[in-house]
Amino acid sequence: MKREDDFVVLMPAYNEADRIATTIAGIREYCSAEIVVISDGSTDSTAEKARETGAIVIELPFNLGYGAALQTGYQYALKQGYDFAIQMDADGQHDPAFIPVLMKEVQTGRADVAIGSRFLGEGVYHLSLTRNAGVLFFRNLASLLTRQTVTDPTSGFQALSRKAMEFCASEAYPTDFPDADVLIMLHKRGIRFTEVPVRMHQNTKKKTMHSGLVPIYYLFKMMLSILVTLLRTHEHRRQS
Amino acid sequence: MTWQLKTVAVFIGATLFIYIIEMVRKRKLREEYAWLWLFTGMMIVVLSAWYDLLLYLSVLLGGILPSALLFFFGMIFLLLICLHLSVKISTLTDQVKRLSQDIAIMRSRRNIGADYRED
């Protein structure tokens, strides 16, 4: 059931049973919006824990990956008729105090996507050397290709308008690590995005999505995705 | 090419061809996946039975060994089949993802008793 707020909080979660309730409680301190947890084939009690807090739980039958879980959230939000959505991580890394700040950007129509950047002055966030190199590389590439400054292309703390959600719910959205390539796709489709300084908590316990050989695959996938996005001129023209 | 080798090659090609037709007949293999396999089987038969064509092609490609050319073609066909399968897997992955998302959303909406507003 749709609540008073015209936005919804979307939270993909994979085996976050011990943190999900705290994260949801944190969000409720700052907004009364409906919270939707997309349990991405979790094998622990993530779904039950989230349901106990009163959140809506969408349970994917098996692990589809972060991007696909997020996309499920957008599809739900659109079906329920929401005009705006906030996406954030379930591990409490994103500070919910910044939800109203991000939301204001899209609700006032200043942008279709407001990205919470951890590198714009709110708090200090340290990355490992390799991740830092990756962020730096894609930051520059995304800035160059979208002709606007991008500082945090991998941020998962964002506010979206309906127009942006419609793109993210479509088949064109890359569900396999959606990051810098999404920004370029948004830019090509004329969907405006802006960055807002937010605070992110350093999470030492977090089992990162980028470990082992994954960064190499990530680099390859991102470069290929960006390349084909640039080559798909017809698709963008048709849609615009 | 010796007649023994020719016989074996024709036999393998023909068996492959018949086996694929049989699989399609039994509905174990869909027609859309069968065509490339059938084409491969047919090419093996044609190239091994019609030695002059193989010879002509090997001269055309710079006078390489006819038998090496057979291997070369075989590899090209296998590559094409692998590519074809990768494309199909990509489509299936997208379809499975889409289905799981729809099922998950439908289940959650049923659980909360939401109004099934039609899109």
C-alpha cells in the first residue's frame, strides 16, 4: 500500500540478517517512506528480519546479483505508482541523514538522478589502493564522456525520478555491476544527474562485492559496456 | 586422401546428420539449434566425398594440406556453434532474470494484499 510520501526506499540485501533491522531503524529516523527490501536469494533470515520491522520484502528466488535486485526494486516502485525512489545499501554504510538532501534534488526537478558522493567533502572515506585507482579511472572517464564532473561513479546511494526509474527498469539497464556505464547511458538519454555530498561509513565487516578476480572482470565489463553504449547511437535516437 | 579415410569421414558425417534429424524427431533438440549442427554434418560429408572441391579450396587458400583444411573448417564450425550457444544463453539469462523478478514482485504484492493495479 502506498503511503503519504511520494517516494520509496529501495534496499537490495544479500545475507544481511544481522544488520538489516538496524539499517531500517536508522532510515525511519529520517523519513516515513515505505521501505522495500529486495532479498537477493539470501540464505539467512534477512527476509524475516526485514519483515518483522514492517518493511515490504521482495524475495528473489535465487541470487541474481546487485544490479538485478535493484532493478526489481525499480519495477516494483513503478508498478506501485511511485514518482521517486531512494536506493541505498542494506549494510548501513550509507548515512540515512542524507535521504532528504538527495530527495530534494529530484523532487524539485533539479535533476532526475541525485548521486550521493562520498568524495565531496562530507566525512573522509578511505579506499584501498587498487579500488582508489579504479574509482579515479572511471571518475575521469565518466566525467569526460558525460561532460560534467563525476566524483563517485560507484556510489549506490542515489535518488531517482520516475523518468530515471523507467530507464533502470528497462532491458537497456546493465544489471551486471551498474556503475559508470549507467551514468553514460543516462547522459545519452538526456536524463540529468547531479552529485550531492553525502557521508558514508567505512565498513570493515563488509564482504565486498569486489574481491578475487572480480575487479579484473569488472574492469573488462565496464570498458566493454561503455564502448557499446557509445556505439549504440541508433537506440538513443529512437528513444529520444 | 585414401579411400579408407574418405569412407570413415563420410560415415561420421552421415551418422551425425542422421542422429541430429532423429534428435529433432524425438523433440530432444529444437529445430532452431539443429541447423548449425546439420550444416556441420553436411559439410563433413560433402568435403570428404567430393575431394576435388576440398583440393580446390585448399589451393584457393594458399595451397595448404587438404586434411589441414578439413580441421580448419571443423574448428570454424565448432566456434560458430559455441558462439550461437553463448547468444542463446545470454537470452535465457535475461529471460530467467525477468521471470524471477516478476515472480518475486507478484509474491510480495500478494503477501501485503496490495491492490493489483493493472499497468
